[in-house]
Amino acid sequence: MKESAEALRGELVALRRSLHREPELGLELPLTQSKVLAALEGLPLELATGKRLSSVVGVLRGGRPGGAVLLRADMDALPVQENPGLEYASAVPGAMHACGHDLHTAALVGAAKLLAERRDELPGDVVFMFQPGEERGGGAQLMIDEGVLEAAGKPLDAAYALHVGAALLPHGWVATRPGPIMAASDTLAVVFRGRGGHGSMPHTALDPIPAACEAVTALQAMVTRRFDAFDPVVLTVGSFHAGTVENVIPDDAVFSATVRSFSPQARESVRQESVRVVRGIAAAHGLEVEVEFREGYPVTVNDHAEAAFAERTARQLLGDDRYVEVPHAIAGSEDFGVVGEQVPSAYLMLGACPPELDPFTSAYNHSPEARFDDAVLPDAAALLASLAWNRLAAQTGSSGT
């Protein structure tokens, strides 16, 4: 599989760089969708596009009977202005593939080509899920609603996704772990409503700013005192707005926080506790408060058996020296978790830091300085294809690649 993938290097790099030059945001990615469809043209795939988003679903029917496996790539970019320097840098102001989804898309196209070449011997079916709206919009759930998990016409045995990293993981290394691998991501939105007045006479007003400030610090204390350190919660207030000038007490103070958790139990607990803390502080200050805990993406959990299988496949394909187990779950989030709630899944990381850079000091994903080496594309395509092939072969008792 590796040798065949290497032969695709040129076209996969060209596709990745074309996607990088013309990034698109959110759920509507018409140009990206057209590029994917063009890249898949001529392959023996059953193709369908989304109704509520610019998704692409391809189904490859194997020449031998067997089960079904799903491979997923996200395709959307981020609202980040890329710093100049690359010859193929983004030509779209305010948009950049700063998370490597252009590599994911090209790698999945490569996996489709590799498996299509071996279609006659493929023991089962493979669903290729090209997904918009991972960064925002919940594209995975929309694709599930539109039937991606039923596209093969039979239950899926497993699902796999691969994410490249611009830092932290050395070039070409693969990492995963059993159990939680990415956090749930929710939002706490708070509005303290007081009564405005003159800054020189606070006793004539109901000042919402001290209460909101107290709530921010109380939420941090809540995290350290109310939650098990071995089932952690991360709560970061990233937005705080109040007032217009220094001598006017405003009517309102508003803040919002991102909330990360690693288990359904901690997620539910932080929902209840954070709302209770905010309401209690508002009551103590005699203020009204509006507080909303908005659910985002669930925890991405690797099925233990699928994670072990993915490890074996990576070691077999790339060598023992290029695999490492992730020591703990990552506090970033990802909507592949909604697939994992319905299908036994594994989510893997692939180091794509350019070899001339230090992965432990380089800019990480989402940074305008993030750099990804497209030299990893053949290995990424081969790994995705091998995961599908070996998993189907294991179901039928035939030999893997």
C-alpha cells in the first residue's frame, strides 16, 4: 500500500495546494466540493452530495462480500489571515487552512484511489465521508442526518479519522489512544443585568461589573474544587464586555466561556455547577442574570478495540519507531465524536510539522504561522486505506495488506 501511495504523491500534493490556495469556511464549500468530485472522477464510486451542506459521500463496493467501514475527512478552513511566505498561500483574505483539513481531504482522495485499485479483492465496502463544517456548524451531525452512516446499505463495522498536527508530534509519527482522545466543547454564555448610573455614585446604581468579575473568578475556583483532577474540566472565559466609558456604570455585563470536559459525567456536572455558581452570585448582588449552557461537540472517544487495531495497523505500515500512544486526552474538540457515539471508531494523529522545524516550538494548528508538510500525504493516504482494508479483512478472516 505504501508503494502505491508514493506513486500518488504528485497529484495529492497538487490537490492539497489547490485547496490551500482557495479555502472555504463553514458548511457551504462549493469550490472545495467541486475539486473533490473532480479528483474522484473515474473511480468506481457511488457518489452523492449533501442537501444542507457541500458534502461528498462516496461508496466503494468491494468485489468480495464483507462488512463496511467509514473513512472521514473534514474539508473546511478557518477565519484566519495567513501570514505570507508560502508559494501556495491562501488567496482568500481572512481564510486559511490553519488546521490541516486540506491535507485530510487530499489524503482521503488518495485512500479512495488506493482502495479502488484493489476493488476486486476488497472484502467489503468503504464509505468515504468528505465533511464540511467541522470547525463550526456541526457538519458531521448534518451528514448523519442525511444518511452517511447508512450509505453502504448495511451497518458500519468501524469508522476512522486522521488529523494532522503542525506541532507537538514529530514529522511522520502517528499517535492515538484508547478511550477519550478529544474533549467535549460547550459554551457558557452569561449576562448580568443591573441598573446603570454615574460612576461617582455607585450606591445609586446596581453595578453588574463587580458581580460578573466575581463570577469569572468563582468559576475558576469551582473547576479546581468541584471536579476530580483525574476527570478534569477546563473553563476559559474568552470574551468579557461591559460599559463604554470610565465614569458610567453600565446596565449590563456580558461574558462567555468555552467549557471542555472528558466524560459525560463531568460534562453534565459542569453544566449544573456553572449555572448554579453564576445564579448564586447574581442573587448575592441583587442582580438579574441570564445564563445559558450551550452544548457543542461531545467527547471524541476511541473504542478500545478499534484503537488497538489502529495501533497495530500503524506499526505494521510505518514501523514501530513511528508510533506513540497519546498519554492523555487533548482538550481540543472535534465533531467526529458524534460518529463515535454510533459506530465503533478510532481517531488518530499524524505529525506533519516540516522536518526542518522543531515540533515542540513550532506554531500549532489554528495559528496563522502554522505550517504543514504535504510530504506526509502518501503515508496518510496509505494509513487510511490500510485501516479500511485490514478491518474488512479481519471481519472475513482474509489476510490484510
